Amino acid sequence: MTVILLAQLLVNGLAIGAGYILIVVGLDIILRGTKILNFAHGQFYMLGAYILFVEYEVLHLNFALSLVLCGLALLLLGAISYLFVFSIVQRRFALGATFSYRLLLSAMASVGLMMILQQGTLLAFGTSGKGVSPVFTQMIVFSDYRLPLERLAIILIAALALFGLYLLMFKTKLGKAMRAVCFDSEAASLQGINTFLIFLVCFAVGSALAGLAGGVIAPVFSVTPTMGTEVIFLAFLVLLIGGLGSYKGTILGGILVGLALSFGFQFFGGLSQLLVFILAIVILAFRPGGILGEVFD
């Protein structure tokens, strides 16, 4: 392997990992904040890609504006989904219900929402994939190294989104309330925090991150109605590899999976996803709670 090829694979792997990090951080916020296991999260990612396609290709809006509007659209869709689907499910969470029971009940509701969103997208856009024109066509040249700007842009946008999330979670009163609810919603409620509002915010923010990931990835990969289903299972693997309840673990897991897919595709072609499953099995065999996570009862 040449050094140039190694650099290209590293950048490609980090770009893939950056997309997964956005998806999985959003999934983790929803899971920790609301105790909802949302299988429809992949469809939010898919809808983000389609919304960017419409804004950028059909309406010819600026890419940066399209990306912002994409995130806001999924923020709104996440809030609506919580209000009309998952808040109803949460009312069935009896006091003292086990974590596994909450996950099962919410997962059943999310599968229904997943099917509705995917079939709605099929009716609206058809079965054929859509292509978004490349936004960043330039190459960054360092001596003999030529790196695609579009991959570097994905990494930068993801980093900026994560920094904004950090400011929200650790520098605002709303973020403090979100972290308190994630830790113990019943204790937070006793402290006067409006847990229903925080559940709504957690779900909306997590959905917006998934939509943003879809918008960022859209100019690089084909936009299809099944892309959400394809990505959600790898997203759960990233969550397990990094560790439930650890944002640092999520970032590390996303990077590892992105690199595994990048290098795996180079050397094993279509079997690259098998490498991810092997990686997950090895890590979970020694660290059942993930690299930086904890084991839940």
C-alpha cells in the first residue's frame, strides 16, 4: 500500500465515520434522554438527504442554506413525531418500568413510524435513486497527496455540528436540564424540570442531527428510499462499539467503523461490512458495554 493510498483511505474513512457520528450521537441523545429506541432514526437520515436534494437540485438554493434548512426541517419533524407518536407511548411507561420494557415498547412504535416514512418517500420520489450535484469538486494538494475537498468538508461540517452540540449541552441552562433528564428523569422532575419539554427537545435535536448527516452525505452518495434502513443497523453497531451513554465512545466508535468500511472496501470489496461485524464481536467480547460505555442491567 502506498502512502498516498493510505492517506486517501484515512480521509475517506474519517468522512464516513463523521456521518455515522452525527447519526449515532442523535440516536444516543434520544435513547438516553427519552428511553426511546428509535428504529425510524434511519428514515430521518434518509429524509434529510431527500430534503437537501429538493432544496439544492430542484429549488437551487445555496448549499449552506439548504443544509441549515434541512436540519431545521428534521428538528420540526422530530418534534411532531414525538408529540403524536412517542409521547403517547411514554404515557404507558409505568412508574418503575424496566429499561428493557421501555425499549421494547418504543421500538415497536418506531418500526411502525419507519414503515410509514419509507413508504411515503417511495410514493413521493419513486424507487430510483436521486443524485445531488457535487458541491466541492476541488482537490486539496499537499506535495504528492491529492485529497478530495468534499470528504474534508464532511469532516469539518460534522465537527462544527458537534461543537455546536457541545455548546448547547454544556454551556446553556437547557443543556444542563437535558443532561439532568438523561441521568435521572424522575429526580430531574422533582427538581422542577419540565421533563415533557426536555423529552421533546432531546427527540427533536437527535432527529435534526440525523437529518443533517443525510444532507451532508447526499452530494457524495446516491439518495435512495432504502438508505435509512441500510444505515440504521450499522448505526446501532457504532453505538454498541463505542458504548451506550458515552459521547466520546460514540465518536470513537464512528471513527473505527468508518475506517473499517473504508479499508475493508479497498481490500475486501462488498464484504467490508463483514469486517465491521467482526470488529463489533471482538470488542464486545472483551468490553460488553462498549469501549467507553457501561453495561446496562
